[in-house]
Amino acid sequence: MATKEKAGGKAGAKAGGKGAAKGGAGAKGGGAAAKGGKGGKAGKAGQPRQAIDFTKREHAGAGLPVAAPRLKAHYENVVRAALATQFGFTNGHQVPSLSKIVVNCGVGEAVKQPKLLDVVVEELALITGQKPVRRKAKKSISNFGLREGQEIGASVTLRGAKMWEFLDRFVTVACPRIRDFRGLGTKSFDGRGNYTIGIKEQMIFPEINYDMVEQIHGMDITFVTTAAKDAHAMALLHQLGMPFRGDDKPVIPKVTQPAAPAAAA
């Protein structure tokens, strides 16, 4: 009986040793798989990051009443009377106004890297507060490797309160952050009262985080007005605070802030 127990113990020890060896091999295999996973992540480092739709994110002011844009109040209270006096308008409908703002961004590299357009769309959504529309190529160009229907850009059309808020942020915050800023040019009017400027870097907007920027790109911003002449449109934008080149002292809109509601006793 003793010899049988010893033999059984030796056989169990051998079997246990083989099982442990196999387990160790499995662990090595798992380690190799883990290393392979790290290598896969490192291989994706050169690709554009995954875009996130920030327009659907909850914020602290959700559910609260939206305040009227302060620049719109300044236009109605001060600018309209100043323009009517300057140009001698007798009818209130003759006074020019801002109808819309169009932000356009072309991404030529999106032909080879489609994910790069997703990042641009995300940044435009952060800057404007509105989801952009993807623009497609109207015709095929073989020299550029472009096919009809490919997405090569994005644009946003702002109207109403978002338009006034964007203009307020652009004039008071974004323009002073432009590198070597000496004022905006006055030769970019199209003859019909519309003004277009080109921005070289999207980082002038405070909504863009420097650490998240992978590639610097510019954009075109068009201010569409109801003015029939460029002189009227320029006077309108000047009164709204647009810092044109050559102005000795730019107009700074002074808007009265609404009084805070009294605390309940």
C-alpha cells in the first residue's frame, strides 16, 4: 500500500509540474499578446484622433432662460440711430443690418485622410456652437485625386442669436489673439455690402484647446449684411466694434449689463 501511495504521489507531482509548465507557456503567450496590443496602439499614433460631437454635451446652463445677445441690444439702441444720422436715412428699413455669418473651412487633405475632416468638423462645432455641414466636391479633378461627391470641407451658417454671439466673441476675444495683429483689411468687400476675411489659425478662438490640436488650419468668415453699398456695410461693422486697419481708436461697444435679480428675503 505504501509503495502504491508513493507511486501515486510521484505521478501527481509530475502531472502538476507539466500543468504548471503549460500554464507558464500560456502566460507567456498572453504577455506576447499584450505586447502585440501595445504595438497596435503605437501604430495608430500617427492617425488623427477620434472626433467627438460636443454639440450634444450637457452644460451647466441647460434648462435656464437664454439671455438676449448684448451686441444685438447695442445695435438696436445705439448703432441704428448713429447710421441713420451719418447717412441721412429717413426710413428705418434703409438702415443696414447683419443678416448672417458663414464660416467655411476647406480640407484638401481629407481626400487621403477622411478622419481629418471629422476633427475639423468637431472644432468648428466648438467655435460656432452649431453642427457644421459637410461639403462635397462638385466635380472630379484627376490631378488632385478628387472624385465627385467626396467630402472635402465643412461650413456653418449662423443666424439670429448665435450670429450676434459669435460676432461678439470674434471682435472682443479672437481678434486680439491674432499673431502680429494690426487691424483687419478694408479691401475685402465684394461690392454688395458683404465682408470676407481669412483666418490662418483656428487657435485664436478660446474654445480650442492647444493640447488637442493636431494640425493647424484656417477658415474663411463672411459677414453678410443688408447694405447695398460697401461704405454702409463698413460703417455698420465699424460701429459693431470691428477693428479695421488704420483706425486711430476702434469703436468699443458699451453695453449695459442687466441688473442681477434681488435675493428673496
